[in-house]
Amino acid sequence: MRGRRVIPVANPDIGEEELLNVIEAVKSGWISSKGKFIKEFENKFASYLGAKYAISTSSGTAALHLALLALGIGPGDEVLVPDLTFVSPASMVKVVGAKPVLVDVSPDYWCIDPLKIKKKISKRSKAIIVVHIYGHPAKMDEILEIAETHGLYVIEDCAEALGAEFKGRKIGTFGHISCFSFYANKIITTGEGGMCVTNDSELAEKIEILKNHGMRPQKRYWHEVIGFNYRMTNLQAAIGIAQLNKISRLITRKREIAKIYHEELESLPNIVLHPEMSWAKCVYWLYSILLDSRKTRDRLAIYLKNHYVETRNFFYPLHEMPPFKIEGDFAISKSLSERGINLPSGPKIDDDDIVYICSLIKRFMKK
Ligand SMILES: *Cc1c(COP(=O)(O)O)cnc(C)c1O
């Protein structure tokens, strides 16, 4: 028997490098949103992706809000959003006064389905927010083609998939603006934090102004537009740099974790394993499986919880929740939401723990 040590769904890998950077930031006296680490983090992040501009923010949600505002999206506009996602992108569409138009997802890789996007485009459509869910990239070539044909902006929500690739190119480099989150359980963390990435200098400048009270950088306390305080602190950026320095190790670890789950579970019938399409490099933000029904999924969650293994159910489909409630054909997102479960995937999990979790799943499935 194991002791009563809970295996968490996700725990960050924070160590000496992060600590040393934070100490340096504290000793420098620059603990707020000025200081050398901020620009350094932004520059390193941009060059990691191969993008021109990276603008740090206080969260991934703030980054999405800024992206929508910078693109001028507001009342009267529609923005296509996947029905299966963390809520932020849809909430921010509402916050700017636009209407989220929900689109069902692919049964094969769980992201927004290009074929279904086409059916939901109207004269009011302004943008598509693509969410690379649970670490798997969306089908960017088809989405970009649709966007171009219909004159739509593309915002990539990369909060769950930093480092993932579509046909060998990193996600976050396809859209007009891409948004990242550095919440504690994401691929890299700054505690709380986020980033907007773009190749467009005008958009970069707009985001920079909006995140800093709408103030003109060259003319202090001159406010041309209504803005926000969505700034990242030097302390957060100090942690972010240390995290970014080890990103390839973190992603390699994520993929190792997925491989162990895969090898342990692939012989089980009635389970669908986390996909990785031939055109994709998945970073398995949270390694996930699908069971045959909601009942089995819910029972498995309880069984694992009773054995001190923390899990998480897939997101509820947006179309079922009060702020976004709408009728429509969301058969896939509904089914995934009912059958999907996220398993412990933090980079610090032991291999033995993964094997143990899989043995529990096997035992459960025999019953
Ligand atoms: C985590 C997440 C966000 C929000 O990030 P925060 O930094 O927590 O605001 C946005 N979109 C998706 C898909 C996420 O998973």
C-alpha cells in the first residue's frame, strides 16, 4: 500500500534558478512592473517562438482581453470560439461587448473543427479564437485559409500548448495575435501571468498602451484611450526567465509522461488515449483519456480519488453554461466533455507514480 500522499493533476517544476532570479529582483529593489527581467523575458519568449513582439501581461485572460481590444472587436461583432475550452476566451469576447459564436470541435484531436467553422460564419464575424486544447494544436492551415477567405482575424489561445507544433512550426506564430498563460499549472509558470505575441508592430503598440492605462509611452500621463493595468511584475518575469531556460526539458518530460501512459494503457479496450495527429507535436499539457460513458468516467474519478490520485474532468461545454447558453449541434464537445478525464501530468511526477495510476485504471476497467 502507498501512503496517503496525494498525486496532484499538475505541479510546477520550480527550483534554484527561479529562486536566484527572484532574489536578484528583490535585491535590486525593482519588484513592481519595471526592472530588467521584464524586457529580457519578453525578448527571450519572442525569440523562442520566432516571433517579433512579445508583450507580457498579468494573466492569460488579460492577454486575451487585450488581443480583442487591439483588433478593435466590440459590440455588433461576432467571434468564433470552440465550445470545448477553458472559459476565458469566450468570457473576454463578452467583456468587449461582442458575441461568442460557439463551434463544435473535432472528435479526433478535440480542437475547433474547421468544417464546422465555415457553417457559423456570418456578415458580423470578425475573428476566430483558436484554442490548442490540452496541449494539442488545432488544424492551423485550414483555419488560416478560412480566415483569409472571409477576412477574419485569428487569435491563438496557446495557454495550454506552449511549445506544441503544427506541421513543424510552433503554435503561437500563426495568428494575428497569440495569447499565453503562465498560471502555475501551465507549461511554464510565473505564478500568474501571460503574454501577447504578434508580428505586427501596430498591434504590439496598441497592446502595450492598453495594458498600461491607455497611456502614450512617449508622453507620460497622457491617456489617449481607456486602458487597464495588466502589467506583469519584475518578480514574475524573473521566474519566467528561469522557466523558459528549461522549457525544452519540461516539454521532453511532458512527452515522456505521455509515452508511459500510452504504453501502459494502450492495450485496454474501451479507452481512447490522448491523440497526437500525424501533423502535430502535442505537449500533453494534461494527459487525458476518454472513457466509454459519463458513468464510467465519473466512477473512475471517484476510484482514483479514493486511491489519492487527483484527476480533473474535461471542461463543461460552453453552450450548456448560463452566460453562453444556446441550442445547437455540439454533439462532439458534449460527448468529449462527458467522457474525458485529465490525469496527473505535472513535470515532477515520478515514473513509478504513472505506472501506479495506470495499474489502478487497469484494475478499475476489469471490474
Ligand atoms: C489557463 C487558460 C487561460 C487563462 O489563463 P489565466 O492566466 O489563468 O488567466 C485561457 N485560456 C485557456 C485555454 C486556458 O487553459
